[in-house]
Amino acid sequence: MSEQHVSESSIDTRVRVQGKPVDSYPTWAPEAARGKVLRVTVVGEDVLHRRNADVTEFGTPELHTLIDDMFRTMYVAEGVGLAANQVGVDLRVFVYDCLDDDGVRHVGHVINPVLETWGAEEEGLVVENEGCLSVPGPHAELARAPYARVTGFDRDGNPVTVEGSGYFARCLQHETDHTLGRLYIDRLSKRERKKVLKAMEEMRDQVFARRAENAESMRFE
């Protein structure tokens, strides 16, 4: 997922890591320094369009490495969230580093996510621009619930609960959708989806070039 909007607020602005506030946190998630950049899949590839497999083995070196690689890949691609199927892996995992509308930074990963949303009946759906690293380039307006909670597990199998409002709620909904084989463009009208895909074809080469430059220039140590 890409793009975010921030509003000012007097709430506790400490970074939330795996849903819990911490007093200090680096510019980049430490996982990125251990990871490598992977290729980002693009709309049309099978792994993006079906429900992915639940993780059944936790604490493995392979799972730890995958999450490290996903963080680095997300930053290089200038995203705020990334699911495992976006790097070609058929597992229900996503990572995120996303600001909410109050400027609070949320960082972490969720495995086998289960999504709850609320607030739409009371406050209405929130329509904002939404983009996706697997639909390189364009954005489109999409209605999402104003509040979201995801429950699941961390890489070692410990229970995790992450929740938020505004743009971070959108991120949680977007990334959980990925693990179920749904892209944001699948929620658009046929006409709008066609428009987005046409724009993607015009923009993708420039996006890929920028990512390649980032891969060479960005330093996470």
C-alpha cells in the first residue's frame, strides 16, 4: 500500500510496535537491515488473486528471513504495507510501517490476520485515495471503514492485536485483503478499474526505475 495523510492531534504520539507504544524507535524497522530486496509481483500474477495459505510453522529461519526481506522491499518500493504474496510467497503474512491520521507511527507484522471493522454505520465510510505496490503508479478513491482491528500472530507464534483509525485502518484493511487474494482495484467499478490499469501501463516503467535506484541508494544500517 502507498500514500498517506496526516492530521495534527494532541494524543500520545509514541511509535506503536506490534500494537504497543515504545519510547524510541529508529527511522527504519531493524528487520530491513537484515533483509534483501525481492521482486514485487504485479496485478495478473496468480499468487495475488487467490487466498494464500495459513502459516502453520512459527519461529522458523525461513519465516524470520521472509519478514526481514519484506520490510526492506517495502521501504525500497516506498510503501507503507506489503503482503507476502506481493513478493511471490503464498503465505498469509503482511508487514507495515504506516502513520495514522493523527501522526502516530505503527510498525510491525501480522501472520494469519483476521480483520474486524466498525464505525461505518455511525460515521459513514471514508473515501480516500488508495494505491498498491502491485499496481505500480496510479491511485483511486475507495471507501473503507474508519476503524479496523487485526488479530493474528507474530513470527514466533505469539498472539498479536493491532488496531487503528483513519489511514492506518485503511492499511490494515488493504493488507488483509491481499492475504485473501483481493486487490484494492477489485473493489472498484469496472470502469474505474480499467482506468487504473491503463494508467499503470503508462507509469510502471518509471516506478520500476525509481525502485531500482532506491535499492542501490538506500541504507538501513
